[in-house]
Amino acid sequence: MPKRRRGKGNGITTLLALIIVAVVGYFYSLTGNGSGDVNGKPTSLPPAGSTPVVNVPPVNQGQWWEVYFTDPLTVNDPAQWQSSVEGRLIEKIDAAKSSIHIVAFEFGLTPVAEALIAAKQRGLDVRWVTDDENGIEADGEPDRGQFALLQNARIEVIADTRSALMHNKFIVFDRQTVWTGSTNLTVSGVFQQNNNTVVVHSPDLAAIYEREFDEMWNGEFGPKSTSTADQQSVQVNGTAIQVYFSPEDDVLDRIIPIVAGAQSSIRFLAFSFTDYPLAQAMIDRHAAGVDVAGVYEKTGSETEGAELRTFFCAGVPVRQDGNPRFLHDKLIVVDNRLVITGSFNFSNNATDNNDENVIVIDNPEIASLYIQEFGRVWSIATDPDPAELPCQ
């Protein structure tokens, strides 16, 4: 945030004050340092090619959550990481006091590696669980080598050696704060793709993720993992939060009833959406008058397994992403209050094989930020070509 300057004259002072209030209000809308009600009415779709109108939510007095979105159209220079999601992560690392436990699919951010090494040198318990092929083995690729930096600094890194993916993206700081969402810790994930991150400051929530970290650290991956879904719900300042881990918690069976209960609106952004029962639940709500719309990552969206055609042929408004790289989000917003996000793609592999995490947050203010992001992505997305999606 820019530094405040003193101006001469009442008019200049007043103008500066108004500018500062606007900037602070926008900052607090993203960090959750604010209070107030958010209208729960369905959100109308912005027209194609338009710039979405961003209405800053009322300021909330709590300080227990933060939400970040990558912006590959304007924040795309890795050399300027301080102003990116990577910068926010490094701030968390630098502020940590006792432990940083990371469960992340892949890694390619040298400034983050350096911050973690500094944390280790301060005496923190720094440990990382990753995927074998996309994590440890990929470390030898060009512009990688960050895991080697960590290991040379005596930071322990272990990998899931199954053929399925260890696809999680979450970090627990000091057993107090959880960082999760769709963002891989790579240059592409932060500077080229559309992604989201949610940070929740709650020891109770952190304990849930710590338990999952401990399971994997002790070699418990995949379908053999212990399900504790009935112990994975918390209340934080009046907000209900539920966590699910795949494959042990049958995640799609948990998500579909939430979607099927939608009363006013459903919005989704999907890197991969190949699950027909989830698509059908959304189509059923559309047929019942619920306002349903979504954006697909363009690559692979017209293949036989993708459900884009299913939505398109059912008359549900869907578009293909306009990002020249790709849309990597995996999120659903229901009734402008329930946010479903995490590492979980809407696919059978995510359900049955991969290690994944999903967080469901019932909070209209947080949901409003995700609705704004949906509008931004929708505005640069394109309608499918009917010739590519013939309906039989």
C-alpha cells in the first residue's frame, strides 16, 4: 500500500484521505479485515468481452481469513514476486515462529526456497511432502532444483511413490494458520495460470490439516488413508468450515448434495470437469430455475470425457477460458455464500486415486470475492463453438 503523504491545503488533504480510504477498503476486502452484510441475491452474468464491475464488499472487522487470486494478465513477472501471491506466501514464512509443514504437488519458486531455508536456520520445524514424479524427480528439470536447495539445508522432503498423484496444495504455519487453494508453488502456478488461495487463521482448522500431514509423513497415502471426515468441521467466528481429503473421504459424494441444494445460484471455474453426476446435479438445478454458469479451461474441454458438451447441450451458460496459458481453478460457489475450493479437480482420478484436499466455507463475504473473480474470468472467456460440440 502506498505511503501516506501530507499535503498542503484542505482540498488536497480531503482528496488524499478519500483515496486512502478507497485503497484501504479494497485491501481489507481481500484480507478479511472488515465487517458487514453481503447481499445474497444471484449474480447476473456480465456480457461477453466486457470488464466486470467490481463492487468492494463492506469492511469486516475480523482478521481470520485472507483470499488471493493470481492475475496472469497484469502480475506475470517472476522478478517482481513481491507484489504477487508468492510475496504473500513469503511474508507468512518470514513471520512463522515454530513450524511450517507443506504438502504440495510441485515446486519451482527459488525465493520461497530461500525463505524456507532462512526459517530452518531460525530453528523452525520445516518439512515438505510432495509427489515423486512431479515433485522430486522434476527437480532436475531446467529452472528447477529448489528441492535440492531445501535438502542441502537439511530440510526434510518426502514423496508419495504411488502411480497416483500426491496433488495437494496446503501449508500449515505454527499449527495456527492454513494456506490452501488451487495454486501450485511454481512460476506457472503463480504468474501464468488463474488460481486462488484462501488463508484461514484457526488452530482448530490447522489441527485438521496437521493430522493429514502426519498421516502422509508416516507413509499413509491414497485409498488406505484413514478417513476422519466426521471430525473435520469447525466454526471460526461464526463461519462453518468443512474439510475433506481425497480419496478417503469420498469427496464427490460430499460435494454433490451441496450443489443439489442450491436455491439461487451456482458458479464454477474448472481446470478439469469430467464427472457426470456432478454436472447432472448442476443441470438439474438449472432446470429448476437456479442461475447456473461456469468457465472451463479450454484445453481438453471438447474431449469426449469433458462435461462441457453436457452443459452446453442442456442450455447451461458455459464458456471456455480466455487466458492464453490456462485456468487452473477448481472452485464452486453456491448461493453466493458457500465456497468450495482446494486442489480437487472434478474427476474420477481426484475422487478415487489422488491425494487431494477440499475446503467448504460458508461465508457470504468470502463468497463475494470469488464471485468477483468469476466475473473477471467470465468477461475474457469465449462462448463454445457449436460446431465443435454437436448435440445429438
